[in-house]
Amino acid sequence: MRVTASGWIAIAGLALATVPFFKPPAFYETFLYLVFYWIVLATSWNILSGYSGYFSFGHGAFFGAGMYTTATLSGRYDWAFLWTLPAAALVAALFGTAIGAVVFRVGRLRGELFALLTLAVTFVLATVVLNTRIDGGQGVNLGGVALPAIGPTPSATFYFLALALTVITLWTARGIYQARLGTGLFAIHDDEDVAEVLGVPTLRYKLVAFGVSCALAGVAGGIHAMFVSYVTVGETFSIIVPLTVVLMSVLGGTRHWLGPTVGATIITGLVYAFTAGDYAIAGRAAVGLILVVVILFMPNGVLGRFAGRSRTPTRAPDANRTAPAAARSTAPAQTRQQRQGEILLDARGVSKAFRGVQALDRVDLQVRRGEILGLVGPNGSGKSTMINVVSGHFLLDSGRIAFGDREVSGMAAHRIAHAGIARTYQIPRPLAHMNVLENVALPAMFGRNSLGRIDAEREARDWLEFTGLAGKADALPDDLNLHQRKFLELARALASRPSLLFLDEVLSGLTPSEIDNAIATIRAIRDQGATIVFVEHVMRAVMELADRIVVLNYGRVIAEGLPQDVMQRPEVVTAYLGKPHA
Amino acid sequence: MPSFTLLAQSVLSGIFIGALYGLLGLGLSLTWGMLRQINLAHFALAFLGAYLTFQLTHGAGWDPLATLLVVVPCFFLLGASMHWLFARFAITPFNSLLVTFGLTVIVESLIQWIWTADQRLMDSAYGAVRFKLGALYVPLPELLTLVLAVALSLAAWAGLRYTDLGRAMRAAAEDAPIAAAFGVNERSLSLLLSGISAAFAGVAGLCIALSFTLAPSQIYAWIGVVFAVVMIGGLGNPIGPLVAGIVIGISESLTMALTSPAWAPLVSFSLLIVVLLARAKKI
């Protein structure tokens, strides 16, 4: 029988649980306690920061919130120690989620700015704790609090508590890594806008990850409060906790659930080995040097360098079920015939301004079910803005957009994706750390149909077949040429099975023969039942494909109608070529 | 309510401490804003400079200001070679934070090894000198700090704004490949800029040695508030850190005078949070 990673975690946990029964000297248990403690802190940090790329420097705040929760409840209100731990988790999680709810909503605050913001939160919390009754400046002494006798000795008790928390933390980290949540977080890491457009509920996922991360850090803090038995602000909220945690995770590899464990074990071991001897100062210097060398030579961490990609292996489709997608989706064609011509998307009076520029000025746009609508106009006429507004990337200033019988204006982009609208980007925006298959499976998992991973990958393989990328399934997007990246965009938009598909200049930059290919592909997509709006400058393709054309200029609709008819109108010719002065 | 004199004295001391924040922030802000490197080691360099000043003044009997003749060129070379290392490995902004943290730990250990973890206080000819300005006391070391901070900030500003070299630096910071296409030697300019930033750290070190007790662990005490100053002042802006530093310095010392010293960090970090959130909206 094959043992899963969760099984291995349990086995390792049980094996380690026997250690105290060999009655080792207490300092072994204490050393291992510290290893577990750092594993929990680093791994919990990694759940938000490593997976989603929101590097937090505020882990000390959440750890400290847990520490002071336990200190206050057990020291002042005489709660039993073990009961303070869930409270510590809750307080830390609520605190983190509240901060996340503000920070994540305000804007895209990432990278060093997010790191600084969370660090500032730490210092604010520290000041408040120091100056209020929670600490009062003297620190909290927990010497009188009874420690439950879980193990034969106090050090064994701490050992068991930390071990249990480590097992829970690793299960959680691994579970999230494998689950939709993890996939969504990794997509956020690579490109948050794209993730949202593909259907990932980014705000909710970040908040959940933040909450889980803080809860685990809170429990670790609660246990550690009892372990140190004397809690002070200076020790708790120092910059050392967040920096060490980041260092451990980066050293081990932030893109793997086991990375922080590797890093925490190495660093704790090294620090112990050096500081235990007479070379404490040299030890610190050595840790600093290791950090420098590791970041310079292994920017992706130990696991990033030595372990391959280890997500659930995906099976290639069976030989007998590689029927092209087109063959499988003929069913909706019947209903399509009946409902042809009904209005699918109805945008009325849509306006959007960027500072002084009126990108869209009271635009009315109707898209009928089953048609191919060409949206054309000179550069800067508002075509891409229109796509961004409909797909929910920009909020519109005024007007309303109805899709089917639902109002989609003002909806979050991932809910619009769920409703059945998909788009491509003019400049392909693949998720750089996911391979081609994972890129295409993502919208199948998160889009309209919300398939499980296995089904989503099967669906993705169909669309890779359809777009001619089947041979590249395992390649990373960086290894593709422009033509292939454009088709990856297309496959990704199609994999959610949209009823309305926006194509933003999919043909630009392609060679004439590639364009012929692409035109055939777009026709095939429509024949499967999707309605298509395509923005394009390649006029040959527009004339060949479009059933109807809408022309934008300076954010206004200046013409609408059949292709041959519209493109000959004087105002359209003027918009493209300028006024004839001859 | 404290007396007027007390309030005025705390505003004055706020300006002085703020000038030091600004001086420490200046080099940090320039490398962060223009080279996209978050240099934690800036603080370690400042303290290394402070200890060197201490050593030369105490051990060799130099005038504290004369130590700049040694510290500034050495630190220039140190800063430039650090940048050479970062450029050689094409390091990302976030990883620069981690690498420079590693360097900080190394420097801290070095300081501890040479000068031990004991607190050191430099006695210099300047230490005891104080002027009286009306009812207010003006200590000479703090005044020196203010003068140096203002002079260096203005020099950096004017250099970036009015010299060809400064213009080229700004162009390279905006868009390195385009600047390179117009003949800007981006590599040597960034070496120059990092060297200058490190030299600024050396000067800040002199100011720290003049007014503060030195201990290796003090390196970390400055990071939070100076980061706040740099962010509020605007990355890459040579005047911003000084202005933001003085604003924070004054609000801190007023908080100390009106409530208790322990509340002081609340002001700077709340300000930082507000600035970050306000800025995020614009992005």
C-alpha cells in the first residue's frame, strides 16, 4: 500500500512521540521542542506568505497575540492552561483576519510594502500591550500556573504539546497545498488579477490563509508563553521572530509545504550547535553567512533546488478517450439553435474614466447569443477597457451591464467568471510557476463548472489538444513561443466553458499562416456554442469572422452593423485613417 | 499640562532626533528607491561607523569629525563592493532584504567580537558643550547631527537634480535598459550610488557615536522607525526622509512629554500604516 504524505507525517509523529519514554536528558526534549516550535511558526507563516507571495513581517504580532492571550487568561483569570490554547488561536486568527480585511481590500499592497505594513502592526500592538493592563511594562509571570502532566516530566509535556501542534500544522499545510485553496493561492502568487479573472475568489482565499496561518502561530505562542513562563514585550514582539521565520522558509523553499520544516530544522540545529559551545559569537556570524550564501546561490531554497515538482501526479489521458473536445460538446448546439439571436450581454450607458481620460463614454453594447461580434477601433479607443469593465477588473463609473438575466456590473471578477464570461489578454499573462496543463486546468477548477482536480486536468488536456498544445502540457510558460503563449491564453479561457468569450487581439504578432490557423480555431469555438466578442486589428480576420461589428472611437460607439457595410462608412474610415485633406 | 518651555524643548529634541532618523533614512531611501534594494545592512554599517569613530577618538585620540576622513572612503568602497555582489547575483528586492539581514548579523557578531556586548559611551570634546538659546538648551552633538543631515540631504537633492551624473542616475532608476540605450552606464552609476549611501551610513554612525550609548544589539532598535521615515518620505526622495524624520521625531517627543515615553512608537508606526494604506489606494 502506498503511504500518503499525511500518513508519513502521522508515522513520523508517532515515532517521535516515543522519545520521552526512553528518558533522555531533558535538554534533548527541550532542543526538539525548539525545533518543533520553529517548524510550526515557519510553516504557518508559509501558508499565507509562501503560497500566495504576500510576504508578512508581522508573524511576531500573531505569535505574540497568542502568547499574551495565554498569559492573560491563565495568569490573571486562572483558566486551565490547555483551555487557553484554543482561545489563543482564536484571538490571533481574528486579529489577523481583521488586519487582512482592511489591507487586502484597500489595494494591491504586496512585496516589501506588505512586509513593512505587517511589521508596523507588530510594533503598534507591542506598544499597546506594553502600556495597558495586558502587560503593564513589567511582563507577565506564569510561574504559578499549573502545567498539566501530559508527559512524565515538564519538558516531556512541552515536547508532546509541540509535537502534536507540529503534526497538525504539517497536515494543514500539506492539506492546503493539495486542495483548491492551495492551487488558488499559488495562482495569486503568480498573477492575482489573472487568478481572479479565472474564477479564484482571491480575497476570500487570502483571508482564509491568513486566518489559518495566524491561528497556528497563536497556538505556538500560547504554548511558548508557558514554556518561557515569563512573558515580556521586548522578547515577544522583537524583529527576530519574523526575520527568523522568513529566513527558515526561504532557506527550505517557500513553494513547498515541507520547505519551512527543512529550513527550521537546519537553522535551529546550527544555532544550537554553535551557541552550545564557546563560539556563540562565531555561531551567529555563521548563521548570517549561511543566509547570505543560500540566498545568493539557491534563491528558491533547498527544496526548490533539489526536490522536483511534487504535486499529485497526473495521469495522461487513456488512449481511447482522447476524443477532441469539439466532438463532446455538440449537445448544447440544439438549444443554441433555438435561442440564437436572444441578447446575452446587455451593456447600457457604460462609462469609465481614468483621471482625465474618458476611456468609455456612455457605451451601449449588445451581444447576441451565438454570434461573433467584432469590436474594433483605433488604438486607445476603449476596446480593452470595455473588456476589463465587463470582466470585472475595473469598476465602471456609471451604467449597468446585464449578462443573461443577471446584473454583473459591480460583481467581483471571480463571480463574473463563474457566471460564464471568460477573456484572454492581449499580452499573454500565463501563471509563470505553473506548467501549461496546470494553467489550463485552473479555470476548469475555479470557473463555471468547478471541477475537481482530476476532471479539471482531463478537461484541460482536451483544450490543449484542441489548441495544438498537447505536446507542451508539462512545459513552463517561459518555454513557449509567442504563438504558443497566445494559444495558451485561448485554451485557458476556453477551459472554463464560457458562454461568452472575449478575445483581446489574439492574432496580433502572428504570421499569416498562424492567423489562418487561428481563424479556423475561433470558428470551431463558436460552433461549440460559445458566443465570441473579439477585439482585433487584423482586418482580414475581422471581415472573415465577424457576424457584426461595433466600432469604438474615443470611448464612444461610432458605428455598428454588418462588416462590409460598417467598414466603408466615412466616419469609420476617418477614425482609422484621419480626415482626407486632399 | 507641561510648561511651554518643556514643550518647546521637546519639539527641539524632536527635531534633533528626527534629523538623525532622516540621516539614517537618506542612504536607505536612495538605494531602495533607485536601485530597488532594501538594505538592512545600512543600520549595521552605521553602527560599525559609530564604533570606528569611538575607537579612533578614544584609542587614538582623534577629533571625532576627523574620523570621517577614514570612515567615509572606507565605507564608500564597502558599499560599492556590496552592490557589486548583489548585481553579480541579480538579486530581487525581497531577497536583498534577506541577504542584507545576513550581513547585519555578521557585522553585529564582528562588533561584539571586537568591542564586546558592553555598552560604550564616547567621551569627546563635543559631548559636554551646550548652548543656551533663550530658555532652551542646544547640545552641540545634536546640533552637529542636524547640520550634517540637512547638508547631506540638500547635497543629495541638488546632485540628483542639477548634475549630469544625477540626471543619468534618475534616468537609470526609471528605466535601466532605456537609459543604457542612451549611453548611461547604469552599472557604474549604481556602484557609485551604493558607495555614497554607505558613506552616508558612516556619517550617521558618527552622529550616533556623538549622542548615544553604543551596544551591538542597538542595531535593531532603529530599523522600525527609520523604515517608517523612509516610507513616509517617499522612496528615492533625498529630502523626504529628513522631513518625515523631523515630523516623526517631533510627534514622538511630544507624545513622550504629554503621555509616557513608552507610547512613542505608536505615533510613528500608526503614521506608517496610514501612509501605506493611503498610498496603496493610488496604485
